[in-house]
Amino acid sequence: MKRILIAEDDQAIARVLKAYLQRENYETLVVHDGLAAVEAFREFEPSLVLLDIMMPGMEGWEVLRHIRQHHACPVILLTSLSETEQKLLGFREGADDYITKPFVSEEVLARVKAVLARSAAMLQREDVRYYGSLKVDFQSHQLFVNGREVLLSPRDLSVFLLLAAHPKQVFSREKLLECVWGRDYEGSDRAVDLSIRRIRQALAHWSAVEGEIRTMHRIGYQLMLHE
């Protein structure tokens, strides 16, 4: 059963949402302030969050940032703010959808189902993998940490995608040079070390609790995942 966390300070709206979602056989939990939402997210482990922006204790923006620091869980924002800039900010912060109040409950249900379906499809695709808060899209050649894209040069990106495609496998510097730089490359293998350094800097916000690029002394490098 899918779990949905409802973080909404308007108790009447929260009750209506809860009733509609439970009617569709979703397990729900309701909280009415931002601090409670952060705590509930950790303990309830929802499949999706319906998140009001204007809440006491901690605004929805901060709650969303906290979620994106730890998880790629889908988030739909609920707000009375209808300005385009606010919507764009929500998407930049990692929201999956945005519903403006007042809304029709049936619309919320439709959007919940659509977002959950997209999320499930993404997780099942072999060309998209999630390593904690790190999303690796092998098809589009993009990396995201906490919902924000990580920008790398094409060569550095190729190095990381190779490591990410084979987590825990150790690649020697020679093998990385051959696969990424090509067999005709005549430079020093120091180029690999510099590339790894830049990648680590770019992934600074990826939690070390979730994974890391590990140096294997005198051997090479591996992407180690901490489960």
C-alpha cells in the first residue's frame, strides 16, 4: 500500500484530502506544521508528500529542501501562491508537481496517481538509477543530487557514468584512460586523478553516508555504495 504524507496547516483541507486518499486505499498521515512534517517524513517513509508551502514552524520550501537532501520521494506542492515565479521556484527546488488552491479533490487524486506512476516508471527503467539522493540518468547523461543537476565536463561525466554503471567494481587508471580518453591517449594517468578530484568536488552535496568514490591504493577507483 502506498503511503502519503499530508502536510497541511488548514485542518479542513487536510481532512478532505485524507478522506479522498483513504477512499483510494492510500495509507495517510496528516501533520499541520513544517517541523512535524520533517519528523513524519523520516518515520513514516511516505511514497509521496502533499506539501503546503505556508505552514507554521517551518515553511514548505524548507521542508522540501530537507526532503531533497535525503531522498528523491515525489513531492506535490499545495499553495495559494499562483504566480509563475513561485511555481518555477517550486520546480527548481525539486517539486514534482504544483497545485494551486482552491482545488478540486479529484484533481489532486489524478495528479497523485500520475506522479506515483511516473516515479515507479523511473525507478524501473534500467537507464535511471538512484543511489540515495543521487540520481543517475544514463540515457540523458545527467546527474542530480537532491533534485539539483550536477554539471560536469563531458569527459568527467563519462568517467563517473562508467563508475556508476558498475558500482563496487574497481577500475584501474589504465582502464579508465582506455575507456574514456581512448587507446591513442599519450598523456599521463595523472589526468584520471584530476578528473576524480573534480567529480568529488561536484558531488560535495552527495551524502558520504550513501556512497563515495573510493581510492584503491595503487590500483584505481571504485564507486562504493553504503547501504
